[in-house]
Amino acid sequence: MGLVTLAPALTGCLTHIRTVPKTRPAEVVMSATLDQLLTHVEARYNAIQTLNATVEILASEGGARQGQIKEFPSFSGYILLRRPEDLNVLLKVPVLGSQALDMVSTGKTWKLWSPPKHLAMTGNSEGADTSQHGLESLRTKIIFDSFLVRGLGPDQIVDRTQDTRVIPDPKDKKQLVEEPDYELTILEPPQGKTAHTLRVIHIGRSTLLPYQQDIYDGDGNVVTQAYYSNYQYFGNVPFPMKIEIKRPQDQYGLAITITKLALNQKLEDDQFELKFPEGVPVKTMN
């Protein structure tokens, strides 16, 4: 008891107070059950059958492993998406406005044509060869899976936890806000006593909209992190106008800003076709 009583006096000259950013609670905090959250996710996913977006894309490579991050010039272009698996990414050369890249997928395979590099490639949409790094490992499936947040698949199971994130105050960027969130962990069908995590959907409780999605591989590594912000409503459908994609294993990132968006317009089959020019050698990738 004597030591406890003396502690403040003995340590008073050794204490040091430092300032930290002050936070305030979120003004709006909504609640939802797990069933309600799953219903909201599924409803948003089902409400979007096609997507036609005018975009600005800023790509970067590198990270802590390289000790540097290299940013590329911003590309303007278009992203066309049609469920269940069709995607077309068309980018233009900065300033000149000529075609820089056309990448198309209709499911398991993809094609890429880059006129400035006279490069034609085709391969598997699921993943890249382990020898590929950075933007060389970009596949259409990564963009497709990041743009749409899916609900539960057949026989998949889900767990809900709660946490808090700290974000800049939208009214005063010098202040910080503590926003509670829900985290939906989606797992594959159990095998015996084990079940592997497939995705984690982070939902902010100020809006009950996803602000982040983490996608895992079979070994439990996070392979894709997608961040969502600047939501706008198209009819009754909210959609993020800023999507940031990070690939921590492949060491690259894409910051996609949508400047114009049309949902559920009819898209034709030929908008997802890509024919290589005659005589161009085609490189086949895994």
C-alpha cells in the first residue's frame, strides 16, 4: 500500500504528455441485424446487371518490399461490365487520346491489345503466372470482383463482428471521426471442422454501405483490398464513384475515379469482343 501511495510522487517527474489527434463520435450511427445486412448487400448486387463507366485511372507499382512506389500518368477511359462475367477496359494515351489498352474478358479467359507496345496477349482470368509482378499480373477478374460486392454464395457461411474505424471529418478535415462498423466474414462451405475465409465486407454504420472489401486466396492471404467512397445514388441504387484497388502480394494499386456512370443499359455482345490485328504475334499467359 505504501508503494502504491508513493507511486505518483516517485514517477511524476518522469511522465510525459503528448498530444494526439482528437476524435469525436459519428453523428449518425445506424443498426442492422445480420439478416438485414445480407439482404442489403444482395439487393445492391442484384440491382446492377450492366455498368457503363467513364473513368480516370491512376496506377502505381511498388511498396515496402521495393522501398519505393512508382506512379504512372493518369489514364482516361471506359469500363463496361455485364453480368455474369463480361468486362471491357478501354484506356487512352494521356494527352494524345489514342488507344493505349483494350482488355476484354467473357469469363475464364481474357484478351489484351496495346497498340503503343504492339502487344497482344491472352490467358486465364483467374490469376497470373507467379513470375509476373506489378501491373503485369493485372487480370480482368480483379476489377470485376472489386466493382461488385457479392452476397453469400451457395453453402457459404457468414459471421458478423463489430469494430470502429477512424476517418477524417467530412465537415472539417483537421478533425477525426470514430465510426462504428460491421464486418461480414464470408467463409467457404466447411470441410470437417475447418472453413476458410473468402471475403470480408466492411460496412460503415453511418450509411450501412460497404467501404472496404478484402478478398482472400486459399492460403489465407489477402490478395485484393478494394476501398469504396463518394457514393452517389442512381435511382435507388447507391454506387461508389471512387474505387481504390490494392494488390499487396503483387505490389500494385489502381485508383479508379468514375466521372460518368450509367447502370443497366443494354450492352451488346460485340462490346466484349476483341480481335487482334492480322500478323501480330499473340503471347499466351497463365
